[in-house]
Amino acid sequence: MSDGADGSAGSGAPDFAALFQALPGPHMVLDRNLCIVEANPAYCEAVERRREELIGRNIFELFPNDGPSGQRLRSSFEQVLATGAPHSLPLIPYPIQLRNGGGGFELRYWSAAHAPLLGPDQRTAFIVQNTVDVTELQKLKQMAYGGGSAPEPGEADIFQRAREVEAVNAALRTEMQGLRDLFEQAPGFMAVLVAPDFHFLMVNAAYQQLIGRRPVIGRALHEALPEIEGQGFLDLLRKVIETREPFIGEAQSVLLERSPGAPLEERFLDFIYQPIVDAAGEAWGVFVEGADVTDRVRAELQQKLLVDELNHRVKNTLATVQAIAAQTLRTTREPAGFKLAFEARLMALSSTTTCSPPRAGAARR
């Protein structure tokens, strides 16, 4: 398919710039300094501004508000920047300056959703805001400034329920942030992989340290960690999804490229692959949790080598003692003579097998 007058891309992919402009809901994009970098026509119409008046301007310069509503809006943006997670304001009163009628302000109620656009470093690079006017402007004006008729039956209840929902959402966000902090700071490595390609949904700091701090979020396991291919881990993950039963690995060897271009490094891991099952009983992902036990395994291997060497030397010493005893018996028949001869030969053996450590700085001979 070639580019044409309809704006379609030659690759067959949607023209996302055109899609953004065509969205019926008001959308705009902020950078990390909270300056507007793009706004669609629906947003311009909602805030009664031309696009040229918005681009490059800080949102709080365009729409100043030092009160609670402005603080709530700023806090929502800061939370998205800090966490990389979406945040929403189900109901927020925010006056908009009138373009006609003397430059006064008109109170409006909005429902705003803020979504992060992540950069290569997995930090929030931009914020996409979708904001919707959720009230009838004239009635909200009358309710806010005390004039005109009373609210329609049930109208106040709607706003009260919206406030209650927002309070519940705030409590849930606090609880969720606590769980995220616990996940991120856990001493063991953790990750959440989503089937069927096992792309990374979440990883914590310990997992990033294990793999050399590579960007993996949103990438399939075989793409994010290509050296894993052929080591059997993908087969284990598929089995966990198929059987919905966990797999426990103990001191499992894995070869990882922990620095770009570096040779593969062998690490030993204790871990569990735990299937994540939905309400219907279907496994949609795998929770990975474990610990790097490389130091322990290497210490155990070193200890085994030392014990094996000790056993070898003890066996050799016993064989030598047996040979000395047999030789002494052949040459000495009297018990008293045997005792003296055997002890003398053992002392000679002891003097030849005992080594003193070299003195510091002494030359080896």
C-alpha cells in the first residue's frame, strides 16, 4: 500500500498523528516541564483556545489556579511523572477564562485522565491528558455561585458519589503505591511475565541488577535477554502456563550477558515460577521470584574441592601407614622391637609430610 490522499501509511500502519487530531475527545500532550507540546481540535474547542496559543506554553501559565483544584491537578501530573503509572481525577472543578464577555472566569467541572508515555529509560517522558466536561455549564455555574434555581433532584447525589469514588480511588492508589514500593525494594529478584510471548510487565531493582540493568519492560523475554535462548527457561515457562503448576529451581545455572559485549557470566539462582491465574482459571502470566545464590554455590564447590583433597590425602597417608606396618612386621618379630621400629618410622613419615609456611618475603626454593 502506498501513501495516498487518504493519509494512509505505505506500511499499512495507522497514521497516528492524524488519528490524534481526529479523536472526538479533548486530548493534549505535556512534556516533563508541563508545557503543552500537542493538542487536538477537540481540546482547543473545549478550552476555547487556538492551537497556536497553547503549544509551548506551561499549562498553569495558560490556566492559572493556586487553589485546591490547581494543587490537585499539579499533584496528579507529578504522580504520573514520578511513578510512570496512569492517574485520574474523576471530578475536578476548574474555572476557565472566558474569551468573550469581559475576560471573566466560568467555573467548569472536568473528568481528567493522565497517561504516561515512557522514554527509552522507562521514565515518563510525556503525559497525555484526556479531559471531558462532565456537567451542564449553566447549572454548575448556578450551583457554584449560589444563584439561579436549585439543582435538579439527584444532581447533588451524583456529585457526592463522584467525590466518594475519588476518595476510594485515592486510598487504593496509596495502597497500590505501598505494594509497588514493597515490590521494588524487595531483596529478592522479582518479575511479572505475560504469556504467550512472556513479555515483561514488571521488574524490581534486584532483577535489574541481576540482568545488568537492561531496559526490558514491554519486551518479550527472548528479545530482552537473547542469551536465554536454548537454556531451557522458555520451555519451563510454557510448562507452567500449560499445567498451571509452579516450578521451583534450586541452584539453577544460567548464563547472562551482564554488561554490553561482555562474555557470558554464569550465575546460580534459587527461584520459583508461579502461574498467575484469572477468575476463569486460565493462566495469563508468570510471577518470577528468587535469589542469586552464586556466592553460596561457589563456596560450597570450593568446600567440596577441599574435602575431596583432604580425603585423598588421608587415604594416601593410611595406605603409607599400612605399608610401614607391613614392612615393620616382616623385619621385626618381637613385640617390643616392633613397637620401637614402627614408632620411629611413623615419626620419620610425620617429619617428611609436615610443611612449615614460608616466611614473609622469603624466596621459594
